[in-house]
Amino acid sequence: MSVCVVIRSLEEAHALKAFGLRVAGALQEPLELWLAHSEKGESEWLAELDGLAVSEVRDLRGTARKRNVLDAAKEVSPSLLIIGKEVQAPSDDPEARFAVDIFEHVTCQVLAVRVSDELASTDARILVPCAGGRHSRRALKLADALTEDGVVAFQMRAEVDDLSVEVGHHHLQKLIKKAGLDPENVLIRVRLGQHFGEALSAEMEVESYGMLIVGASGAGTLRRKLFGILPERLLKTEGGLTMGVIRAERTRGHRFREGVERLIQVNIPQLNRLERLALFDEVESKSRWSFDFAALMMLATAIAGMGLLVNSAAVVIGAMLVAPLMMPLIGTGLSLVQGNWPLARRALGAVGRGFCFAFALSVAMGFFARWLNLGLTDQLRMRGEPNALDLGIAFVSGIAASYCIARPKLSGALAGVAIAAALVPPIATVGIGLAMGQTSVALGAALLFGTNIVAIVLGAGLNFTLAGISGNQKAGAWGRRSLIVLVLVCLGLAVPLTSVLLSRLSRSEQLEQAIIDKLPQGVVLVSANRMRGGGFEVTVESAELLSDELLPKLVEVIKKTEGENAPVKLRTHLVQRVSR
């Protein structure tokens, strides 16, 4: 094992060389210098290496220097790779981009440091902001090895009660022990506040520190940590504060996840800037509550309610095509992926108002149907018994609908998606069922509607994520947490819905076995299915005509098994069996 220092430019060579010697000496490991600077000509400072503890100098310069560094890191597997990084370099600067790429893609432990004349100083304390995790533990261990004046573990906590400081101390003590350090040798500082930068600035006002080492916490951490957490005065000071961001070596699981992400990005078409702009504009404009939205919602509910009451599947399908609810749900999925709270508020507001209008109208239609003595139809009953297949249909429909919306050339397929993801018919069933006193049917339809909402939003969110849409890491935290909650809700819904599906399959098997027991010898049951218009159709094969006594027996069996007095249609296929 060795400590390897990547030299990106001749300007930082002396400081990084000195710092690399300090780190290698502290870790008691040999030092390697990797030349990856873009300047032409020989480096004059190489002559100064004579007599220093440098085990090897690798020349990785060239047009493919990033690839050379990554290959060398894979070959050597150093215990620590050090690379310089300017704090205020623009994002499009090649040297800044080079450091970021190495930091994010190298698999070994890596430390990015701000180039400073004070890099080699050992007579000042090192401050280590700790959020927890293995990256913070690596920062503590490195700081302990580098300084003789002491390490300060720092944490900012919100003031939620009078024990906040004590909780912070306890958390840091546990982290220090996990890092393999003695808590007695590490100073602990806990400050209360709401903004990390302000708390850190206040800490640096009361004590002078020679270096700051931060543990990484995720993708893009290098830019966020070096640019975002320090007071402006420190960033602009000539020479500045020595700062470093350390990231632990990548585990196999992490590398596997990154490989999957790269595979997705390469094989799944990613939306370009113009496509994303068109998508955002369409979703935001069609996710608002308006008079047109309300009118379509009321019309769709009226059509669905009448279709349910007359037991017409075709009319119910027509209502699905008119209903405008799909777009706000797609907008909700997009808002969660982006962390776009205004869009989420508008979309959820449209869904909530649409549900209230549709529910009120369906209740009125239910009381009217009750006044006309209309009974519970098969279409109403079907929506009162959701199962796991409905959950899967809604999830896939969310993916399909968002995929079509994001790609205008496929908009013609939206009608089919709207039919698959039934949204208004369950709402109408809830209102009609409650008005008719059919509480179990109404509750089942409400469960179906809630299932569709959750699954469609999750499906849309998954598709937009795979298409390369993302939001601000900090602002989008609530969206990611909301998606996690929806996943848990979806898993929770899957349990009872799967139970209903298994129960229905078991009941179907019981019905078929009960019918078989009533059939005369030599008669074979082909199928026993529920008909669209209500009742059951039993199909059998027989070598001769059956007596009229069989049909009443089947009616009695179905009544006993299914718990309903439904009409039965017996279909007989005459077959001739030939034996050789």
C-alpha cells in the first residue's frame, strides 16, 4: 500500500509534494507522485526529489490523462489518493473538472485538498465536521494522524429541546469510537443552529484551525463541500485555509449501483434540454385546476355513473377517456423527482378538488338510483373488489403515461393508457355505493382509487428518473422522502390486495370443484366464469344431451359457494369419444 499524489499543474506541485510527504509519513507508507499536469516541458522541481522518501514517480501525462490516472489507481490500489482542487475555480475549468472526475470515479480512498502554502503545517488543530457514516470516520482517522495539536470533531444540531447538545456529544463519541480513536484524545464541539455554514463560521471565530477535513456524503459532494460550507471571507483569503474532502473507498455494492446507473443512462434514451422544457411546460399547464378541468371531471363522472348503473362496460370505458385526472398525477410524480413543491401543490390540489366534485355528483346519482330501485350491478361490484393485479396495472400505466407525455410522438397511445388506469369509475362507485348503503363496495372502490393514485405517481416518478430528470439535491430532499413513503404505502397495500387475489383464486377453485361434484359421470367441466352482464356461465363437454335437472343444481351450488343468487347459463359441447 502507498500514498499517491496526483500533480495536476506545476503551480501546485511544491505544496502537494510537501503535503504528500506529511501524509505518507503520518501513515508510515511510501509516497508515489503521479505527474498528470497539462504543461509541456520537464518539471524543474523534480530535481528536488533527491533524498526525499518518494518511492516512484509515474508520468501519466497525455491526452488521456484522466484514463491514465484511473487505470493507475486500479493497478496500484493505493491506501489514499491525493489530488488538488481550487475552491473558486469555475465549473467549466478543465483542471477543476479533472479533479472532480477523479474524485467521483476512482475506486480507492481519495482526498481532494485546496492548494495552500500552509498544507504542511502540523502545529494547528484540525477541524472535522461530522455528519456520521464511514466517510466521517475516515476524516477523523486521517486528521488524528496528521496533527499533533489535536482533532476537533464538530457537529451542528437543531435546537429541538434542552438535550440537543448532549445528544450531539453522545453521537460524536459513538462516531469517534467507531473510527478506532480514543474519545479522550478528540475534542468535541456541538453548536445549535439552523444553517451549517453559519455554525461553522461561528466555531472558526472563537478558535484558529490549520486545516478542515470533511467526509463526503454523496454524489457531487466535492463541489458542495468545498464551495458551500465555508464562510466567504475564508474562501477569498490569500493562501486560505487548508481544506480537504475525503471519500472512503467504494465498496462492491456501490460500484455495482454505479454500473447499473451507467447502464441505464447508456441504454435508455435520456431527455435533452428542449424535451425537458416541453415536458415541464405541458405538465404544469395541464395539472392546474380550471373550469375546463372541472367540466371534464363532472362529465366523466356522469358518464361513468350511468355506465355503472346500467351495467355497461363500453360506457364506463368512455368515461375513462374523458377524465382529466391522469395529467395531475403525472405532474405529481414529476414534482417529487424534481423536488418541485409549487407543481406538487397545484397537481395535488387539482386531484383533490376533482375527487370532491366527482364524489358529490356520484352520491347524488346514487340516491337517484336508489329512488328508482336500481340494484347493485356487476360493474359496481367489480370495482369493490380490488386485488394485486389492479396495483400492477396502475403502476405500469403510470410508467406508460409518463413515457408517452415525455415523447410527443407517442401521444396517440395515451387513450389506451387512460382506459387501463381507471380513475373516475372507482370514485363514482364510492359515491353510488355509499348512497345505496353498500358500504363494503364503497370501501373497496375507495381502496382501488387510492391504490391507483399511489401506483401511478410511483410509476411516473420511476420513468422520469430513468429518463434523466433530477432536481436540486438540497431542495429535493422532501420529494425523495415522499417517494420513499409512497413506496412503503405501496408495499403495505400489496399485502391485503394480494390476499384478496389469492382468496379469489381459492374461491374459484372451490366453485369449480363443487360444480364437478354435481356433474354426471362422463361430463367434463371446461370453465366456470362470471359473465359481464351478471351471473355465471358454465361450459361442459358431454357425449350426450344433459337432463334439465342439472341446471337447478348448478344454481344452488353457485349460490352456496359465492353467496349470491345469480343466474346461470349452461353451455354444453357435444363430443364424440373414439377408443382404439
